[in-house]
Amino acid sequence: MLRFTDVGLRYPGAPESAPDVLRGLRFTLEPGSFTWLLGPSGAGKSSLLRLMGLSLRPTTGQIDVLGLRVGTARRTALAATRRRIATVYQDFRLLPYMTVADNVALPLRLAGRPEASLQPDVAEILAWVGLDHRAEMRPATLSGGEQQRAAIARAVVGRPDLLLADEPTGNLDGVQARRLLMLLIELHRLGTTVVVATHSEDLPARHPAPSLHLHDGRVTRGDPA
């Protein structure tokens, strides 16, 4: 599913004296796994997620994602693989001028799905996240927790093989954060590979799972107690 082999990342224009953002990363995540990505702010969690999501390429080393060897892949193969990956962000990134239903439908429309065939999928996903009664509302009228659930619905409506969540509970209170965690766990149980970046100590304690710990640009593996 995901294999990193001696991967390093250095952003263009960084001073020569500055250390690489990520270096010497070596790990494998199996299909259908749930993994916590842990580390303090600035440790490189978002950069690592961008490598997993194919929005960045490594400076050194090799990455294999969903059976694709990234370093030698053609653009068409990269684009096809990106469509199998979804990302949920802390800041929701919902389009404010669209209804919740239209925000969720957007990935399917961009993929060219006929309108008649996508509507049942949108309705099903909104019911799954508990927002079917908010379908025609604008994002600004929703609570923070509801907006994050709408963002998850948009991410998973296309049935991705890999879901990456970047500090998805950072703007939520404890109750909403736990509700969001239950959605991610349920998605994992349905077969999606899930990677969740967080600096929270409460969420991994509530759902023990294998973890990647980032510190000073390097990663170590951890197993649930």
C-alpha cells in the first residue's frame, strides 16, 4: 500500500545549513491499516502526508503508493493514483458559495460522473456522516464539527483506497473530535487505509493503533500498548 525507502525531503531554496525537512524515512503501511502520525507542530507531519498523497515528490529515496513506483511513474499514472487518494484538512476547505450537497458532489462532478448517478451516492454519504438534514445549507451556517463531517463526506464520496487526515480535529471540541474519530474508525472498518496526523494524546489513547512518530525529520514506528 505505502512503502518509503530511505526517503528525504528538502524544499527548493532552503539554506544549505538548514537540515532536510524529512530524512532517512523507511517504513511500510499495509493495505487496510489504520495508522496514527504523531509528532509536535513543525515535525514534518504535513510534509509527510503530502508525500503520501503525491502532491510532493521526495528529494531522495523511493516511494511506492498503491502499487505505483512514484519516481519512475508517468504523469497519467500519477494522476490516476491521486484519484484513489483523499485528504481531509484541519481547515475544512469547503467552498462557501456551494451548498453542503454540492461541496460533497464536487469530486464526482470533476471526475465526469453523470448527475443522475452521483445524487444517490451524495445522499448516502451525507446520511452516513449525519448531515442529510443539512444538505441544502451553506457551510457558514454549520458548526465546526458539522463542517468537518462535510469535509470527510466530500473526501470519501469517491470511495478512496487511501484517506489522509491532517490534524482533522484541531478546530473541534472534545465531543466533536471523538465523533469525528468514530467516523474515521468506521471508514477503516469498511476497508479504507487511513492515516491520521495529530498532536493530540487523547485520540490515540481512545483508539490504540500502530503509529509513526516524527521527530527532527526522522520517523520511528510504534505499536499500540
